[in-house]
Amino acid sequence: MAGKGKGHIAKGRHDVYDTLAPKLGKQRAAQIANAGATKAGRTAMARKAAATRKAHSK
């Protein structure tokens, strides 16, 4: 195995990580992917996204 990465991507979230990593970098992509591993995490991210959209629409 190349490298000695110690990170972990939550099960079922690799598709999210693979999509985000090229644009955001490995660390930020892993943080977002893992934050959405639970329903509560996805809800929190959705609320933040809604607030961002609302702020930018003004």
C-alpha cells in the first residue's frame, strides 16, 4: 500500500468523498463525507446550505 494514510472515510460515503476530493482536497472532502454519515449530520449540512443560499440570494 502506497503511503501511510491514517484517515478513514465512513462506510457508504466513499462516493461523496470521491466526488469532492478533486475539488476541495482530501482533508476537507473527508471531513464533509464523514459529517454526512448520520441522518443528523446530513440534516445539519442541509440547514447550513440553506442558510448559505438564503444569504447569497439577497
